[in-house]
Amino acid sequence: MEYFPDSNAKYKDVNYWNERYRTEESFEWFGDFTKFKHLLKQHVGTEENILMLGCGNSALSYDMYQAGYTSITNVDYSSVCVESMAERHKDCAQLSWLCMDARRLAFPDGVFDVVLEKGTLDAMLVEESDPWKVSENAARLLHQVLLEVSCVLKPGGRFISVTFYNWSIKHYHYGSSFHYFLYVLTKGEELSPEDAALERRLLKEAEAPPTEVKFQQADSEDVLNNIGL
């Protein structure tokens, strides 16, 4: 099967993912666990309760389990994916798999120490031509997801995002020549004076007409999304 869709919009279609997951064993967006485990160790304890948001068929959760992380709940909106991953890892008691929409997380408030996503938010922005000025629909979608993330995090819990985008906030990067980015946001933590000043500057700049940035669709997912560096 050819997994690369004819339109980026397909990445937001659960039917596309269901069909893809019926035959695809595994795929790693933005590199595997070995590429950024040194960063996760700085921010995620092995005993903490972790939610993997939009787990897909990535080996990340299993690799973290092998590295000693003892409680990982995996959610994805593809039932095909969840059923396949649950069967594949049925002998790993510390890994659980649930079919769930990131916009409507069915967990009590304040139950997770860490929410981790790798490429999930990027998939929600595939139709955006300018990542610095997203459409109202994209902004609304991100607000829904991030509000859910905030609700399920404990006070002081962390939201960790592994992404292709280089946002203008404190971040870490990995990759020796082609960089991806890992962001850590702590619930309830005040902005540093530097970040607060940056926020004010960015809000002021947003009032001016932005410079338009256009992205061309790549010929293959391997070009940007599966580079192992």
C-alpha cells in the first residue's frame, strides 16, 4: 500500500488512518526514542503517570517501557490502531491502549504527571500554509486539545511536544544536521521574565501584517517526517 496521501488533508481523516493502520506495522515521525531520550530523562520520571496523545503505531511507548517507564496510557482516535497496538503489546501490563479523541479526553481532571505528543499537533496543522498565522478553525482545534491537556494534567504536570515546527518559546532540539524540536510546558508555572517579554513582543508583532510563509508538499513522508539523524 502507498501510505503517502494525495492530499495533506487526508492526515486529518480518521478513515485514512484506519486504512493505513490495517497494513502498516510501524512508523516513526521525527525519529525514534533513541534520538531524544536524553531530553525526556530530564523532564519525565520513570514512575510518573504518562499519557501518550495520538500514539499511532509508533514504538515510542514500548521503547519507553523497555527503558523503565512504568505507567503509559496510549490514546488514538483510530480504533484499528488501538486494537492492533493493544494486541501487539498485550504482555506489557504497564501499557494501556484506548480509542479516544484528543478533543474530548475521557479522564478525570488532574490524573497525569506528563502528557506527551509526537507529531500529533503537526498532523492537525497539515492544511496550514503559514504556521505563524493559523486559520480560525486550526486555532479552535488546538485550543480544544490544549484545554483537554491542561485539564488532565496534575498541578505542576508537564505537556511535552515533539514537533517539526520551531516555535518562538523555550525549547530543546535534537538531530545532528536536521533538527526537530521538543517543548516542555509546566502547568501553573509562571513565565520567566524573558518569556513574558517575548510574549509581549510577539503579540505586538501580530498586530502588523505578517510575512507570508508558504510550504510546499514534499514528495515523500521520508523527506521531513522520518529522517533518522
